[in-house]
Amino acid sequence: MESIKEIFRIGNGPSSSHTMGPKKAAVIFKSKYDNAASYVAVLYGSLAATGKGHLTDTAIIKAFEPKEVKIEWKPEVFLPKHPNGLKLEALDSDKKVIGNWTVYSVGGGKITDFESDETENKLYDLTMMADILAWTKKTGKSFWEYVESVEGAEIYDYLREVWNVMCNSIKRGIENEGILPGGLGLARKASSYFVKAKNYSGSLKGKTLIFSYALAVAEENASGGLISTAPTCGSCGVVPAVLKYLQESFSFSDEKILRALATAGLFGNIVKENASISGAKVGCQGEIGTACSMASAAATQLLGGTPNQIEYAAEMGIEHHLGLTCDPINGLVQVPCIERNAFASERALNTSTFALLSDGRHLVSFDKIVKTMNQTGHDLPSIYKETSEGGLALLDI
């Protein structure tokens, strides 16, 4: 299992799989064939189906600047290894191919050709939650301490940068107003929700605040702002909203927040290793479901939960998002994506509360729910997996 740095990737939205991943692939390919006169990028499957809404072509063109790149769209062609396929070709001055690379954007900004880099950066020997829980029982330590034992204390330097990016995206999102780009005419809501929260008290104020924080980050992502994946761009608002709200409510130090991020990253990593965080592979349950799970684990740890209670909360975060489809209107990470960040943030706090009321014992384990989510995603028709061919995407807006 890779470093949790792979779960928290800092970059610009709106999509980790459709913009961050293809841009990274283009940059790598250009460095190998910098002597090429021009390039061709062929987008397949889901990458092509919603690529224009996700600004995939824009990201690729910028990566190859100032040289020419031709974009070809083949949404009807699904390569066998992953729905988000991309073939890059380097051409000489006579338009002859001098190099090519078929690569896949598999979620969270990660790219792979399933050959040279599948085993790189493998740090964690334990990849199942049952084994990690056994480790916590044997050592008396918690999940964040397991992360630290594997990655070293220097992981907190990176997580501090991630937390700064998350906080800044909340701040910018609350400050910014107006219509989001993309053509839907969708107005930002975070700013007005934040102001309205000031007029409320008690639980209503808390709920409105967490909504505003989640909306702020998701809206920044939708406009191409700088965010951190958690675990993807489309679900990037859940973890920061929950942690920001809890830090303000309980005056938690940044150090405790960083430990909570470490735990969140560990749970996201297990999902990524044993299932998928790609909406094109398993639907939105892999993105928002995993984000809710990560936030649930982080919140439960901050609120004094035991490892078993933390695992229980994380399990519920996925369980109650099972079957969630990825059906963005016009291929944009806006509807229903932005609101899902807000509701998943609130659900994360609810699952945390529910788990803390228990003794941590429950019937469905985290490992089993991850396996179930993966199978559910496999069974979902492709029209519900980031192709904008089914569900809400068919609405006449």
C-alpha cells in the first residue's frame, strides 16, 4: 500500500481523475519526447465521455504548451484495464509517430500503465483493516501511530501543507461569490450559508457551518481552484469541512488535526488498495462514500473514540453510500457533486456520534464493506459511472 500522500494530492480542480491525472501523464510524456514536433492525445471511455466538462482537454493542452496537441475523443471505446484510458503519441515534423504511451487515470490523481509503476512507493505491509486493528490491540496504539511508524514523523510536514491548502480553500470559497463556470449557471452558496449560520444557534448553526465549509471547498474545486484531494477532487470538501468544524468547536490543536488526517488517509488508502476511489470504476460511492468514511474515522478519533469505534464509524460512512451513482450533469463536477460534499460531511458527524454511543462492536467489518462496495461498483451499469449517460445527467436543464 502506498504512502497516504497519494490520497492527499495538492492540485487544481475540477477532477483528480479527469484533469490532474491526464495533466500529469502529459507532463511525463512530454519530458520523454520533448523533441517531438507535435502530439496527439486520444481519450477513451469515461475520460472522453465527460472530459470536456472536466476540462481534460484544457489540462492536456496546457501541459504540452507551446507545442501543438490534437485531442481525439472516443467515448464509445473502453480499454480493458480501466474506464479512464488515455493514449499519447509524439509526432515528428512529418507527422510520423516516434513514441506512444497508453496510460490510465485510476482515481485521486494517480496514473498508471499497469506495467512499470504498479509496485512503486509501496510502504505498508498491512493492507487489511483486520490486521491493522490487531496491531492496535497488540501495541495499545492508534491508527495515526501506525501511519507514523510506517512513514516516519516527516509525514506531518506534508500533512501540514495539506491542512493549510484545505483551510485556504475554505477561506476562499466562503469569500468568493457569483456563478460557477461551465454553463449550468450554478450560483455559489457557501458565502451566503456562512453568513446565515451567524444568525442561528445550537445544532442548526453547527449544521449550517459545516454545510458552508463543504460547499466552499467543493465550489473552489469546481472553479479550478487549488485544493487537496480527499480522496478525490469531486469529494474534496468532506474531510476539510468536518475537521475545520471540529477544530473550531473544540479548540483542537493543529497537531491533533494532523493526526486525524493521518488516520483519514489510512482508511482512504485501504479503500484504494482493495477496491477503488474512482467514480469511473465504482461510481460515486467510491468517492463520496470513501470521503465520508475518512471524515468519520478522523472525527471519531478526535472525539476520543477507540480503534474499534473509529473502524465502526468508517465502515458506516461507506455502508450508507452503497450504490451511489456518478451521474454529473453535463459532465461537470457541480450537480450533484457539490451538494453531496455537504450532506456527506453531516453524515460523517452522525456516523461518528453513532459509533461513539456504541462499544465498537458491529456486524459488518470495514474490510467487508470495502469488498461489498467494490462488487457493487462492478455490478453498476457503465451509464452510472462518470459517463453522463444515465441518472441525473439525462435531465433536460
